[in-house]
Amino acid sequence: MRRDNSIWVFFGLIAAGKSTLAENWAARHGMTYLNSDRVRKDLAGLAPTTRIQESLARGIYTSEFTRRTYDELLRRAEDEILCNKSVVLDASYQSRRERQLVREVAGRLGVDVFFILCHCPDDEVKRRLDLREKDPDAVSDGRLEIYLAQKDLFEAPDELPESSLFRLLTTGTIDDLLTELDEIFEVEKHV
């Protein structure tokens, strides 16, 4: 598999460990890291750690603002690919349509796209959400009620070919998870 000049999508429900893993994967392999929470708050003119306590469909979490956020993620990813850089996208990508848009961009640019579905048990999600609530530097606004709503809305990625979809249980240490991904994709550390 080709790994240079490619798109890596770390997706799944909130608190599944995708952001920690995606950011570390990008750093480990010299890729550009793009996070939906950061892009969303950037578009709203907010600092990344500004806490927003709105429900799933209000304020910067309306479907319209979410559309802007995901479009901006793809725009920024395309800019990086055109500069011959690989990109890590970190977002829930909970709908088949959102994942298809990524695949269309990759196809148009002639690059590979890899989807890593991050998941963990509910009790671990709750533990992580509790820790996040107490972290003043947390960027995500995810809370238990949002997780439960998102869980009902998440569309299984059965449209993705097995050659580009990898499911990863994220209960291990970050080092073990990164090593597991390195072995799956047969890549060497960049840094």
C-alpha cells in the first residue's frame, strides 16, 4: 500500500480515543493533523479550549455549521495533498455521505485514503468523558448525552472496502496502538 501523499481518517464516536491516536500518528509520521473540533472553533472565532455546552443541534453544532466544518476539513486536506503532504483527518465521520466525500476528494487527487474506526467499550467512554470534563485544556465539547445521541445516529461503515477500513479497539496504551497501526500498514516512524 502507498502511504505517502495519502489521507488517513480516524473516525468513530466521541471519546473513542481517535483524537489522541490521530494526533500521535500524524506526529510519528510527519503528517499534517486536522481536527474537526479545532476547525469548528476556528471557524466560529473561538479559542480551541473554549467550552461550548450546547446540545448536538444548536449553535456551532447545527447541521449547517457542521457542514461548514467538514467542508473546511476537506479544503485544508486538499491544500496539504497538493503540497505533497499526507493528512490525518480526525472527526466522527458518522455518516456514509461524509465518508464518501472524503473518498471523492482522494479519488480526484489520485491519493489513497485509509479509514481507522476507533472504538472502545461504553464504560471506557464514560471514564474518558469524566476525565475530559475536568481537563481545562480539552478541545472537544463531547459529553455523555452527546455520546448517547451520536451512538444512535452513527452509520456503520459497511460501504467502505475492507482494503481501506481498519477497526481498532483503543483500550491499549498509545504506544501499543501506534505500533499496531505501524504493523498493519507496514510503515516506519518518520520522527
